[in-house]
Amino acid sequence: MLKVAICGGSGYTGIELLRILYGHTKVRITAVTSEKSAGKKVSDVFQHLHTHEHLTYEPLNKEKLLTKADLFFLALPHGASQEVVHFFFRNGKKVIDLSADYRLYDPQIYKEWYGVPHEFVSTLKKALYGLPEMYRKKIKNAKLVANPGCYPTSALLGLLPAVQNKLIDLSTIVVDSKSGTSGAGRKADLSLSYCEVNEGFKAYALATHRHTPEIEQELSALANVEVTVNFTPHLLPVDRGILTTIYARLLRKTDTAAVLKLYEKKYAGEPFVRVLGEGIYPNVKDVRGTNFCELGIKVNPRTDTLMVVSAIDNLVKGASGQAVHNMNLMAGFEETEGLDTLALFP
């Protein structure tokens, strides 16, 4: 039985980890931290997590936690994970970090986009970007995994087959994404309050969103050339889910049926990617609460443009579910363990 600890267990991603891991037969949660809820039972703070009534939130005391678990999930804010990840990793523990602190391999790019220096560059060099569909073999041997961001997950899975097959002009990529409000985290923020969000729909962080360099880093590694993209996020008046529509100019004449075959071949056997049939496009409600990414494909012959629509649950495939997938790979479990029985939400 693998002993795991969740650091930051009262935010949305921490709550999802608790929900998902309850159904995992090979894991035991031995510690869960929260500064604000320390001393309270998990089930008293979140009634829907009544199955975890034996767990009590505790402060993040690294030295005390060190002996309690073999693998640590870090669901802490950006910046706050740096030192904690470093401590557990350097003390021989496996770590999965759900923040952005170890996703960007270049510390200068991290400083440019996140506004703070990276204080643990030696540990950063040991981190592996944890998108299983790209790095499955490496993840199996990894000790420190940087769990991908939600927007990059939806974008990269939508682009991976097209880039690998040199199907598109990399200079023309446009990523247009819409996310539910939970993507901003569980915090008090006027702009995210009910009356501000309800019945609204807006773009934000145009040309400045922090997930941009993450998308570019992985596409550049995939294509072996520097790639830049136009990425625009939008805020949807829903709790959870990401719908991403990707546009790119085709390099050769083709049609929807041919591209669908290419995508189906690439993702054949992938447990959490579904390529939908011609003329069928994803809906965020169909992946809600699950670890699936659904993809829809369309070639526009009038403009020689590839259009890919991607849908994920930002808290599951875009965060905690993907973290559990990474844990399964790192621990040698079945990839779908704890994830294949996640029920659709009503």
C-alpha cells in the first residue's frame, strides 16, 4: 500500500485528490495539510468528503510529514511549492507538484512570467513535465513530476498528432480556450463572485497568460524548433471544464476523414483520450468529473485550416486526475487505477 500525503488539501485540486484517491485500492492517504483548516476533520470542512472522516487537516510541518508518506502531492499556490518540493525531493521522496513552479525548465522564463526567481534550480533540473501521453516512459522512472497546467493539457493533446506528423504551419497556431471559474482557485476574489460571473462571458490575460510559455515549451520540444502561439483564455460562467478550439494552417491538402485517422492512430490505446467521430464535437458537460480528454476534428477546405476542439475537466484531467495518472505510472500501478470508475457528475 502506497502511503501518500496531500499538501494543500483544502483547495479545489486538493479536494479533488481526496475525492479521487478514496476509490484507489492501492493508496492510503496518511496526511493532509491546510493552514486555515488545521485541527478540523476533512469531513467537517467538506461534507461531501464524509468518507474521509478519519482524516484531520494539519499544518504543513515538513519535518513531521517526512516520515508519514512515500509520495507527496503538492497542491500549493505558485511560488509556495518551490521550497517544499525541494525539501521532500532532496530527502528521497517522490513528488508530484500541481503548481507551476517546476513546469518551466528555464528559470529565466519562469521569473519573466511569474515575477519571482526560482530559488532551487538544481532541483528544477530534475523535474519532468508530467503529460503521460507525451512522456509516459520517462514518468515511470521519475522522482519529481511537474503536473501540467489545465489549459496546456487541453491544447497539447489537441496539437500533438498534428505537430508530430508535420501537418500544420507552426507559425499559425491559435489556441482559443474557455474555462470554468474553478480554474482560478478556491479564493475570495470579487471578479470571480457569483454576480460578476453569472450570465457573463469574457476574455482575460490576452497575450499575457502564464500558461503560454508552458504550451510553447512543449510544442518546441516536440517540433524541435522554437514555437510561439497566440493563446487567449476566456472565463465561462460554469464551475468546471475547459473547451479549447485550436486553429492552424495546413501544410498540405487533406480532409477531415484523413486527419481523424491520424488522430485515432496516435491515441489508440490511450486510456483517457477519446477522438470523436466526424461531425461530433466535445462538450464540457460530457467530461465533467472524469479524467477524459475528448477531441473533435474538422478541416476547413475553404481556408486550408485544421480545427481541433478539445474538452477536459480542468480539475481532473487538467489537474488532480492527471496527477493520479502520473502517480500510477511512477508507482508501477495500472494507469487507470482509481480513475476508470469516476462517475459523471449530474
